[in-house]
Amino acid sequence: MLVIVCPGQGSQTPGFFSPWLELPAFRETIDQAQTASGLDLLTYGTISDADTIKDTAIAQPLIVAASLASFAALKAAGLGDIDGVAGHSVGELAAASIAGVFDTSSALEFVTKRGSEMAKAASLTKSSMAAVLGGDRDDVVAYLKSRGLSAANYNGSGQIVAAGDADGITALANEPLAGTRVIPLAVAGAFHTNFMEPAVAELANYASGLSAQDPSVQLWTNKDGSVISSGAEYLNLLVNQVSNPVRWDLCMEAMVSAGVTALIELSPAGTLAGLAKRGMPGIETLALKTPDQLDAAIALAKNHG
């Protein structure tokens, strides 16, 4: 049983589009994404520096465009049917498109609005995020709460992402819980916390004018790892998830319980495949970082489709 997973913000690196642009399916999807988003994604994905593409309003459409374009390249290379799809944080927009909830243009319009509103919310208070590696999950969550911080991402495999005001994140890095290691993340706000409440209201208003189709494959939600069969319900979850924790740990558990045997992470890949190696033992994984991995991805899919 094969699933596709779509990465979230923080996975982008300067120039990560470049190896892909000679593939017509990838380039055509990026051109479509540029039109829908109104952003120069080609420049951002090729020559822009790390500080530029860290900007939430740019990073989110850039990542979703890359995931959908690499999926289009996979389909052009011979990928058949898949059994399910899930996205991490903003990757849920790419997952929605792959599952047929939205088309590519609608997904890019949505994510551009999402990125813009979350950037506005982040500008109201200086905030940040950091990965906490190791330690007991409940102990880590309690420690964060004692320091006025929130657990924004439950990533499984001994990783929780903390979020809160920038000074609090800096203090956490200087005074981690015993037995843990703290790595500050290159993001511009405390996403998936109450810092993002102003964005939720704007996105709810925007989403009220959208039409969502029911997914054509299994589609897991970050809310609690459950499979969502209603496009309208998934749309509502997408809006509210902006200020609520990402439960990727529950997504992985649910995929294992569903009988998933293989996982392909779309570009810009690496993070989710790495989490799966630790959190989904026995599952075969592939992080699709460059076009020269397409043959391996197709072979993997044929073995597990």
C-alpha cells in the first residue's frame, strides 16, 4: 500500500527547483502555480537566498508548488494509482489537490492567501519555533507550558516543535529540558498556535467562497490522524489547523494501522521520510529530492501499489 506525503514549511532550500526545470510536467505545473499565486516562483525556487524564501508569504506557495510539480513529474514518469496522501502543515494544501479536493490553481490561490495572512499574524508579535529532540513527550509538553511556550508540531520519533515568542524560544535553546536538544528553526512565526488566530478569521471568510470536492483517495488530517471523506470537512479543518497543533505522530500511526507499506515524500523532500524511518518501522521510504530518483520512485510504487 503506497502513500504520498507532502512536506511543510522549513523544508525549502535555495535553488531546490533547479534540477527539475528541464522536465516539462514540472515546468508546466510551476507556470500554472505562478499564474494562480501571482508570485515569481521560478525566481524564488532558483536564485533567491535563504532569507527571502523563509518569508512565510513566499515559502508556503513555493513548497506547495514544488510538491504538486514533482507529483506531476512522477505521473508523467509512469506513476499509477496511489492509495492515500497526507501533508504536514502547509503540505495539507498539496495533499488536498492530489486527492482531488481542489485543482492545482485553487490550491495555489488558497495557499497564497494562507501564507499572506499567516505572515501578517506573525508580524504582530516577534515569535519563532524550535525543534525539541529527545525526552518523554509529556515531560517535554509540560516543560514548554511552564515556560509559556506551546507544542506546535507533534512529529513523533522523539521530536516536538515548540513555538512562542522569540525571547522564549531563545531561552529554551539556552536552557533545554534535561535529556533534550533544541534546534531553532528558520521560520518567521509561531505557527499552529494562538499567535495565528488573526489568520484563522480571514481564512474562514475566504474559504466560505470555495467549493471542495470529496477526496478520491484516503486523505489523513493533521488534526488527529483520521481519514477524511468529506471535502467540505477537510476545507474546514484546513482553516482551523492554522492555529492548532500538527499531529503528524497520529498521522503516521494511522497510516501504519491502515496497512501502508511504502511512502514517497514529494519535493522539497527529506524531513517526513526521515520521521517515517523512525516512526513507521518496516515502511519503505523514498525522499524525492531530484529527478534522477524518479525511476526508483516508480519502481517502489510498482512494488507496493
